[in-house]
Amino acid sequence: MRKGFHAEHGLAAVAVFVALVCALPHLGVIAAALSGHGDTLPHLIDTVLPRYTITTIALVALVGAGTFVIGTGAAWLVVMTEFPGRRWLEIALVIPLAFPAYVLAYAYTDLLDHPGLVQATLREVTGWGPRDYWFPEIRSLGGAAAMLTLVLYPYVYLLARAAFVGQSATTFYAARALGRSPTRAFLSVSLPMARPAIAAGVLLAAMETIADFGTVSYFGVQTFATGIYQSWFSMADRAAAAQLSLGLLTFALVLAGMERSSRGRARYDAGRRQEVMARMPLSGAQGWAASLACIVPVTFGLVVPVLTLSFMAVGSGQDLLSDRYIGFVRNSLVLAATAAALTVLAANLLGSYHRVRQGRLSASAIYIARLGYAVPGGVIAVGLLVPFAGFDNALDAWMRQTFDVSTGLLFTGSIWLLVAAYMIRFLAAAIGAYEGGIAAVSDNIDAAARVLGQNAFGVVRRVHVPILTPSLLTAALIVFVDVMKELPATLIMRPFNFDTLAVQAYRLAADERLDGAAVPSLVIALIGLVPVALLCRQVALNRDG
């Protein structure tokens, strides 16, 4: 009993420590913002804050609407109808998730900008001059929204597809029997029943939108994310960066709270599926229209970027096998692998503590750990750097004064602090994977293990981990690729002379060397295909419900 008591308390101590680490960026941002100069916030309000607010809200609204329309519409078509090419499109619709939005931004800028292939061909064919025609500006708010929509709609598609597959066929047939057309039955019955899943997907897309830095920075769209980076580096004003981070943190948490409160106490019952939903065959013009509706996002989110980047990379002069590029790849893989392992371990500890000892403490620890996904990487970076930089400076000053020895920067600019930022940012995804796997483990299995003499750690090590291995490996792959794509936290927190593929792509694109940026961008996308291939496999296995 004493061993079991100590095991549970040890598990609780580790879980609380992880939760405190996750809460540190929030506390650091609040403390730094409140301790800033009194004239910083009024100056921000008078100059940039209204523009940042309006632009960020507009970008979230555009991406939210775009991902909802594409993701929900495509999910309904592949689940409820039969049309030419449905089986391979059902899988291909997931693949754009592997691409960071800033990679698409580089590809489409090279393709659609004034000297790009499209406009150059247009001028050559028509004989027009540069001022004789109007062409949509890719480097704009609309262009950034389009790039983000093309890579984020799979969030909505995957969740909406799962919701439609699990719905009761009899409910839809009842609506049809009452005189509703297929479209009206979808709008009045199927869509409301899938609302929680669709809302969760749109919320994920919105969170990724407010966290994006690479796309909006390259397109010159001024949002909170770009403002934080400019305040930190360009103007060296930590108080302004902290106060902008606090504004963005508040916006992200309010957005998540609004979605949760909008549900109220509503409950959604998909019913018991007594029979498999028979897909409605679409033939002729309707069938080809459905095929086209699914082909368009795949074409612009996958085919066009890959072909464009490939042509750009051929003449870029970048040597992927050089020592420099091997260093970029090695740094990226080390960071991603370390962060993935640490994040999955933290999620397992938090989830196991909540499983073993359910209560307010464990529930609060899980809740705090989930908040990181609602916080952009730039905010987490500021929230960690401010307190640790203060600690490093205070310790160095005390050591100089007491022992005449300089300790330098022990935490600031270290790899481990950057890995901690990654863990905080993506811990929610790992917790979700853990909960999905542990839901299939009966409490009776835990009770049997305890009767056989296992303490809390023994139950986790000998029972939970073997059963949850597939879920934990999937979580590790997802976190791995998310870290590969993460840009703002890496830019702000990386150690000196420690660059990754994402940083190299951003630097080359910022110097307008798009051909060079294509090489690291393609490598990031290829690595990102690993977890997406697993998702595609899951879709293929469950395509028939």
C-alpha cells in the first residue's frame, strides 16, 4: 500500500509539474505585459493595434468560411454520393494537410506574381503591357486566406467525414420520406447533427490561422503574429511584444470559449445506425460536377504546388547533399524527434494521472495542458523567453558580484527551452490521441492489474503503454511533422547559428530567392507526408463505414 501511495503521489507530482510548465508562457506574457512601460500600450492602440485586430479577425473569418465550405462539402460528397473518381479523391483530399501554408505561398507567388509564369504568358499571348490589365494580387489578405484554406480544410474534412459516416441512415431517410429533397435533408438533418465535429474542425483551422507567421509575413499582411516578431526583433521592444502577445492570447482563448459556450447544454444523438447509408449515385453532369468539386482543392492544394516547387528547385543551385543542408536536415530531425518523444511522454503522464486519480487536480492539469494549442508559437516564445532571460541575467549578475564568475545564458537560447515550447504548443494533439486510445481500455483491466499487485506506475507501464502503442506512435508522428513546420517559435527561440529547414526556407523567401526556398520547402512537405499517409490509410480502411 505504501508503494502504491508513493507511486500515485509521484505521478501526481510529475503531472502537476508538466501543467505548471504549460502555464508558464501564459503567466510570463501576462507578467511582462503588465510590467511594461505605461506609454507602450497607448502607443500601440494609436498606431498598429486596430489594424492588427481587424486584419486578424478578417483572416480568421475568411479561412473559417473557406475551410467550412470545402471540408464539409467534400466530406458530404464522398460519404453520401457515388461519382467518378470518388475512391481516390476520398484519400487525396487529406494530403494537402502535409504542406505548411508558407510553402504554398512561395509556390503561388512564383507562379502568379507579375514576373511569374501566368502573367508572363498572359502578356505574351495578348500583347498587353504591364498597365493594360488587372490581375488579382497574390500578396494580399485574400491571398493569405487562400493559402491557409488550401492546407487547413482537411481538418474540417476529416472530422466532418467521420461524423457523416457515424450518422443514422434512418434519420436521413425519415427526412426524405417527409418530403425533403436530398439537399434540404442535408441542411436540416445531417449538417446540424454533424455540427460539433465541424465546429471542432473549423476551430482547429482558426487556431492555426492566428498562429501563422510565415504566410502573412511573406505576403506583407500585418497581423498580431507579425507584430510580435517585429516588436521583438526589429524594434527590440519586449514590452510591446509582450502586450501584443497578451492581446493575441486573449483573442485565441476567447475564440475557443465562444465555440464551447455556443453549444450550451445541447446534446447531439446520431442514433443507432440500423443499416448502411446507400450512396446516392450521381451520373452525367451531376457526377462530373461532384468530381470537379473534389478535384479543385486537391489540384490547387497539392498538384500545382508540387509541380511549381519542383520546377523551381531544379534551377535553384541549392545542393541538398551539401554539409550545410545536411546540417539543416539534421537539426530539424533532432528537434522534431526530441519534441515528439517528450510531448508524447508528457501526454501519457498527464492522461495516466487523470485515469488513476480522477478529480479536480488531474482535470485542471489536463485543461491547462490543452491550452497550448490555442496559443500561437510566437506567444509561447515570448512567454518563455521573458522570465528565463530575467532569471539568466539575475543569476549572472549575482555570480559576478559574489564569485566574479559569469554564468552566461543557461536557458535563454538553448535547445531545451525551444523543445519545451514545442511541447507546450502541441501537447493537446498528443493528449487527444491518448484519450482516443484509452477509451477502449476498460476500467476492469486496471482493477485486475491493481489486484495483481501493480501500483500506478506498474499499471501504466505494463498495461496502458502496450495497449496504447499505436495511438502514441500516431501522436508522435503528428507532433513530429507539426514541429517540422513550426516557424515563429523556431525563429525567435532557436540557438545561435542553429537553423532548420523551415528557417532556411523563410530566409531565402524573405530575400526573394524563391527558387532556393523551394528546396527546403519540398523536403518539409515530403517529411510531412508520413503521418498524412497514415491518415489516408485510416480513411481507406473505413471508407465504407
